[in-house]
Amino acid sequence: MKLILKSFSEITIKSRPVRRQFMRQLGKNIRTILRDLDPKVRVEGEWDNLELFTTLDDPAQLQELYARLRCTPGISHFFQVLEYPLGDLDDIVLRCKEHYADLIDGHSLAVRCKRIGKHSFSSMDAERYVGSQLRQQCGASGIDLRKPDIEVRFEVRHQRLLIEYERHQGIGGYPLGTVEQSLVLMSGGFDSTVAAYKMMRRGLLTHFCFFNLGGRAHELGVKEVAYYLWNKYGSSHRVLFVSVPFEEVLGDILENVDNGHMGVVLKRMMLKAAEKIADDLDLDTLVTGEAVSQVASQTLTNLAVIDKATSKLVLRPLITEHKQDIISTAVEIGTAEFAENMPEYCGVISVNPKTRVKLGRVEHEESRLDADILQRAVERASRVTMDKVLDELGKDVHVEEVQEALSGQIVVDIRHPDQVEDQPLKLAGIEQLAVPFYAINSRFKEFDPNRQYLLYCDQGMMSKLHAHHLLHEGYANVRVYRPDPAQPSHASSHA
């Protein structure tokens, strides 16, 4: 099978050397994300589009390939093509009929032709002739160039004819690795996840930095959503997840800083810590999810004071976004459900937060803090590559696992709803619940404390982590269900 991948429109206006560099990087990224799915995949070309060749023919594998390409930064859209030697216009009509005849019957159509090379006809000639013939021969209801029911698309490239079908929309943007790197301050809510996505879509390698204010469940939730973002939109490159233990810094602020200034001081301390981490990683840019006046610390006056805590460039991709627009984007990219179920730890709540702080006053408040505490937090920060973040999190976690579910027990399938729908877990005589992993911590308190619950996921890691957390929270009626892979009764695992 052959696919044509069209690049993001802004890439096409770059200079020749830059354009070639971007397209080469895009091809490399595509080969990387598809290598485990199709080791023989070929990606060729380096100008305005790429050609992808795959030997995959299993429908499920092809859908996974399409899903990965749709989420790859740099791809505007892509489509499958049927390739033929170029004949005359009547031959083009014949080839288009072979694929589109049944689709056109009773519907309006438009013909779109792109042409490269020297031919006896123009693109418009081809569109008019093919359109008129298809209308007559295939029973179309008419020609509609503005809003047709069916678009017949083909390209004439020198002596080749490419018939397009099954078009897929990509996310556009620049290929990852073509722009600089950045460090995103990550809380796991709507704002920070959307900010991270926007940076990745713009081609920046995005490392994640989480400031742990004492919430164990919060750290697990942030690692899960960060992994989700990386795995879906950025897995062509290895990036880091940095977790900074900030409880002691928070305690210092609560004890020594004026109540109305605590929010601004906390954010300045985070930027100061992030600057040290970025220096060590040789990064010049910090990213936050702040938007103008969303909360008291995000007035223009306060943001200006916060920025003075670091010499790094601080980017805020959501700076003028409305909250509902941010939430809508989170829904679109798949992080909204994580954010809605994210365990929050609000350690700093000012009774009367200042909306127009003065730099001098803030610096005076900070002079009361112990600088060694911030330095210790930075030194104790943990780092792990995103591809290992969940493995690392569960390395020392010990939870009882069972291979067989017994009558009376309830198996809780915590996989993503899409996985549950595609490959449901089949267990005869066993009660089951489907509660996605990002909701299990908040929903478990609703469960019957007298029943035994077995958490299930494909690889066992997510169920192990969440079972461990629930046990830590005092729930003794939870274990992990890890069926024997040789048994046909459980769902197939996903990569």
C-alpha cells in the first residue's frame, strides 16, 4: 500500500535548504514511530510531500498506522493512492470510475486535479472532462464545486496517475526536532497539558517538569498524562520527565511569606528551580500554561514580576486563550478526562491574593526564605526518560497478582475506553466493570467495601500502580488481575 503525506503549509514557504531539512526530519520521525508496527516501512521524498510504502494488510494494524500518522507533528493530511501509468483523459476517466463509480451514483461531485510536468492538457481541462464523463456515466446528481457530496481527487505526475482515496487529516505543525527544546512546567490540568501539546505541535522537543507539593496520587496522575501526550504526539524522540520534591519549599513559603503574596512567590520559586534544571539540560526556554487574568497570580502585573525570577525565556502559549477554548482543545487531544480526574494538591491558598504585587515587596518576602531548601529540592529532583516513566514508577511497587478471577470477585477493566471497545475482556461468569485508569482513584470510594476488586490492564503496569495507590489509601479489597497470556479468554494486549 502507498500513502502520500502532505506537509504543513508553512513548511512549503521555507527556503530550499530549510524545507529539505524539515522534510527529512519528518521522514525520520515517521520511520521511528512506525518501526515497531511495520519494520519494513519505507518513507521517501524530501520536497512538498512524502511517499510511504507499507506491507501491512491487517485492518487493525492499518488503523493503528493511520492513528499514529494523524497525530504526528508536521503532517497536514495524508491519503492512500492507486498508482497507474498515465494514459489519455479517457483512461483517467476509466481509472476514476473503478474506484468512485458506486460512491458517485445519486450524489453531487467535484473533480480536483493536481498536475506536475508537461502534458497536452491542463489541470482545468482534466477536471472538466473527467467531471462531465463521471456525471454522465455514473449517475451523479450534478456538479457542485463548493460543497460536493463526493470529491474525486487525482494527481498527474509526469507519466504517472495517482488516484486519491480515504483522506485523513493530520495535526499540522512542524516536525519534532526541527525547532529548539523546551521545559514545560506540568501540573496535569487542562492548561499545562494543552500548553505542552501546542509546543510539541510547533516542533519543539518538550521535556516535562513536575513540582510535587506532597500529593502522591497527583504525581502518578501527572506522569500518566505526560506519558499519554508523549506517546501520542511525540514518541519519535526521547524526552525527560523531571519530578521535583517541593514539599519543603512549600512549607517554607507557608511559614514565612505574607498570605497575599504566597501564590506569586510559589510560582517564582518554581521558575527559579526550573531555571537550574534547564541550565543542567542546556535548555533556554521554559513553558507554562498561564493565561491572562485566569487567576489572581496571572494578571499582567503579577506575570511581569514572576518572569523576573528567571533569565530564561518564559513562553505561555495559552496567554490569551479563554478557559472554555482550552478545555475544548483538551477534549480534542484526549487530555480532558485526565484533567477532570486529576488529584489536586492545593498547598497555597491565599485568602486575599494580591493582583498587583510590587517586585520590591516580593523580593522582601523571599528574603525570609531559606535558599538551601530550594537548592536541596533541585538536587533531589528525579529524572527519567518518558518511555520508562511508568516502568520506573512501578519498579519497587509490590501488589498481589492473581491469574484467575473467582466467582464473586469483580474485574475492573482500567484500560482506555477505546481499547475496551476494540478488544473487550471476555470472562464467563465473572462480573466486570469498565472504569478508565484516570478515573479509578476518584471512583473507587463508591465501590462496595465488602467486595473484592481485581484491576486489569494490558501490560499490568497501570493496574499495579493504581492498586498500590489504593492500598496505600487504606483500601484492602483490591488486587491485580494478570491472566495467563496463553489463555484465550482475555483481551489481546496493545503495544
